[in-house]
Amino acid sequence: MSSSTGRRAPWLVPVLIVVVAALLVAASVLVSGRGRDTADDAGAGATPAADVVMPEEPPQLDLARRETGDPLATGPVDAPVSLVVYSDYQCQFCAAWSADTSARMLEYAAAGDLRIEFRDIAIFGEESERAARAAYAAGLQGRYLDYQATLFPEGTNLPPRGLRDPELVAKAEELGLDVDRFTADLGSAEVAAAVQRNVDEAAAIGAFSTPAFLLDGRPLIGAQPTEVFVGAVEQALAEAR
């Protein structure tokens, strides 16, 4: 199910579990290390144990692959900041982000400041998975972003009937792609495995709502206003410098 900006992100739950577990371990170490001293000092003006310091934010999840030749990525592999984008082609909020914010992020990538890695996933089932394979196949011909734009026309998402194989192939032909190669890649085991890799990664971190983002490993959820992303990228760049 797609998420709006106000919806709580279920994929943060595993992160919070990690934080709580770490705190419990730290607390147990403190107790075991101070237990003897506390017992010896009881009734003799013992000093209370120091408070456990709570982390200010969840630990980062740096899942940027920075693989040379990644057909779903743009921007230098060694850019100072990374943005991982989890998206579904039947998600209206993903379409809105593509129309409202993606172009601004691509400017950072073109300037060499941002590495953007798209992870097309399939929350809504077969049609989404097929569209993800088609976009990947277009990416193998260097046209991922162009093909993505055809699946999110004017910031909207296509109906399921627009994501059938004949329609997907027709879009490749309209873009001037090698249709025979595209069709072969669309049905290939290699492309299916590449898409499944992204689906599995999203599931592993609990990214069950789209769009979802990792900016230098920090989660951003929902199609928030462009200025939110710009501010976050600028802050990350300042930290990197």
C-alpha cells in the first residue's frame, strides 16, 4: 500500500529493534560491571550509575551499491552523497515524486554531488513487477530515466492494462530502443533476478510502503515536498565536506 507523508513507516521497525537491542546490551554490561561496586558501596554514599545515553537517531542503513554500470543509477559512483529510491510503478505518490522532485535531484547528480540509485519494486503485484523488468531492460540500453518517464506520464501512474507486455514493448519502440533486444531482456532470467534483488532488499528492511528513500543511509518516507529533499541533500553535502 502506498504511503503519504504522514503515514508511519513500518520499515523503521527493524531499525528501532536494533537500537533497543543495542541499548539492552549496553545496559547489561553497565549493570554487570558496576554490580560489585554498587554492592560494596551500598549505604556508604555510593554514587548513582551514569545514565545510558539514548541515540539521537536510528543507525544508518547505507545500502548504496555504487556499482559501475548499474543501469538504474545516475551520478558518479564516488559522489559524496547517495540517494536510494524505492518505488513502484503503480504508486501514485511515486509518480508525484517523479514529477515534482526527481528533476531537482537529477541536477545534483549531474553536478557530481549525488549518486541516485533507483530500486523498482513490486508492492502491487504482477503488473508492477513486469513494469520494473521493462524499466530495467530499457536501462540496459542506457534509457532507464526516459523509459521511467513513460510509465509516470505527467506525474501519474498508468492503469494495470498499460503495463502489459505489448504496451511495454510499444513504449520501447516509441523511444527508439532496440525492440528485439528489449523484448529478450524483458523476459530474461537475468533481468528477473535483478528486479528480485531489489524486491528482496526492500523486504529485508521492511520497505513495504512507497516511495521510500535512504539519503546517505538516513530514511526519508513519502513524496514529501521538494524543499525537504533539497534541504536534506544540502545538509548531507555540508556534512560530507
